[in-house]
Amino acid sequence: MSRPIHARLDWAALRHNHARVRQVANHSNIWSVIKANAYGHGVLSAARALEDVTDGFTLIEIDSAIALRKVGIRQPILLLEGFYQADELPLFAEWELTPVLHTLWQVDALIAAKLHVPIYLKLDTGMHRLGFTADEFTQVLARLEAAGCAASITVMTHFADADEDRGIAEQMRCLRAMTNGHALPLSLANSAALLRFPESHADWVRPGIMLYGASPFPARQSAESLGLKPVMTLASELIGVRDIAAGDRVGYGGTFVAEQPMRIGIVACGYADGYPRHAPTGTPVLVGGQRTRTLGRVSMDKLCVDLTYLEKVGDGETAATPAIGTKVTLWGEGLPADDVATAAGTVAYELFCALAPRVLVIEVDE
Ligand SMILES: *Cc1c(COP(=O)(O)O)cnc(C)c1O
């Protein structure tokens, strides 16, 4: 018997969520964002699942982009940070990859390399992370035109507050001011913007988190209410059950102290599987389909859950509280990753991306 923890990946759910993007942004092309190993879901399988429905793939990592080309993925591939050294540039031509240029040395390098490739120019409209200023943008356009090395130019920007109260209005104003007089295609919206602000849809949208079935603004709207389905379900089993007395402590540091007699379960899942160590007592978990809470500190390979008030399962005299072998869902089907992330003070993005290589992956497509 192998260790019971596994991540079930539902590719039909991924396509369902992609169809939601199509429905919401019905006049835009779709860059499916599959950076960071498709947010921990597996970049090759995710790309395979979407290749017949999406318009392009967006990555950070050039090695993943080349791996997609080698298995025959034909769609455009956009690299969000472009290249980090000039010597990577020939790969963009060889493998037909589109770089995002965000800084002046990249423009110099592109012109010096005499490549003729489609490019994206990233503008800083208020995030103040990467991107050209208004003056730089004017200068870059003139230089690219003189050099004749851009097969096409698309303008992109990224929103800092699409999921928050500030929204996108200020950045949209800044963008309009910067692009005034240029009729270049635009790519603006991440998941939050595409769901909240139709005016951001433009030519290409760039959804990431919503494809994986989590909400980009869980405090406002659940994934389910947005019509999204979880792709990843992290599940395991109870490998231990014990009764403890009032005053007993649970786990490292004894941070949880029982105030009354309790029944607890030990789950084969820990931070070395990608479960967040900082998830406090009270983080939601499903045991045999019943919602309960974690207890004490998460260990490397295990965590503890409260079985005290769970209903008995089974019939008549054999009915019992959940026993060793009972299925435990850490997040996914039946327990939104957003609920777990919120309890742990993080976001579903981080939970997904942290899924550890030692977790067995089971892929389904139905
Ligand atoms: C990651 C990323 C996205 C996707 O964002 P989500 O919030 O996951 O939809 C879009 N655009 C850029 C530039 C990104 O880095």
C-alpha cells in the first residue's frame, strides 16, 4: 500500500472553467496562464487539456515553453518576463515564442539580435513593478519602428487592485493617456479584472487562477458563485484515531489544548506535501464528507483533525465515528481551496503552487 495522499486533477473542470472565460470575455482571445507548472497542476497535462479550446499559452519559464513545443503544442506562447539574458533570444525565434519586453536593455538586445518576432510591450500604469514609463514607451516604439524588428506589437499592462476596492479605473486612465494616438492591440485583464470589469477585456485576456477553479476575490464572491469548478482535489486518509482527555495537548509545541475529552484523527498530509504549516487550529477540513477543523500545528507529514462532534456513519449498531481509512479532503471537491487559504491567511494560488512533488497525482478527464 502506498501513502494515501493524492492530488486528483480534473481536466474536464479545467475546460469548464476555460469555457466560463469564453462566456464572460466573449469578444477576446484567451491567453491561458500556465506559469509555475500551471499553478502546480502540471504544465504539460494542463496545456494538453486546453490545446483544442484556448488561443495561446502564457508562461514565465522558457524551458516549459520549449517542452510544450517539443510535444507539438502549436498555439502562440507568451513569456511574461521576456528574456533575462540576450543569449536566450535565438530560442524565441527557433521555438516561435513571444517575449514581453519591459525594460530598455531588452529592446536594445532585440534590435542588436536582428530578430523578427512578435512582441509585447509592458507598460507600467500604476503597479510600479515592471514596465515602461510613458517617455520610455514613446522612445521604444520609435526605435522598434526604425529597426523593423517587431513582427507585431501588442501593448500589455497588469492591474494591482483588480480584486480590491480601488479597482482598475486609475490604471485604465493612465493606459489611455499613454497609448493615446496608437492603434495597437491590447492585453490587460487577469482573472479578477476579466470577471469584474468588462471594459478591460480588450483583445487578449490573461486568466490564471479562475482556470484552476478558485475565486480571484474570495472575500467578495465564491468560486462556485462565479460558475467555476475546482480542478485540484487534495485528499488523504485518517491513519490514526485516538481519544484524548481534557488538558491533553496535540502536536508540536502543544499549541492546542483539549478543554474536554475529544476524539481526534491523524491525517497523512503535512507541510512536506504542500499543506501550509501556518494553517492555524480551526482550518476547515472534510472527514468522510463532514466538515470539521484542524487541531494544533501542521507537521511535516501529518496533521490532526477534530472528530469529536462528527456524526456516526454506517447503520444501526455498527454505526461509528470516522475510523482509520476514512477519506479526508484537504481542499477541492466539497471544500473550496479558498476557504482553506483564507483560514491560513494566504490565497489559493499559493496552496496550488506549493503542491509537493512527492504527492501522487491522479488525472481524470470526464
Ligand atoms: C500571473 C499573471 C496573470 C494571471 O493572473 P490571475 O490572477 O491568476 O488570473 C495575468 N497576467 C500576468 C502578467 C501575470 O503575471
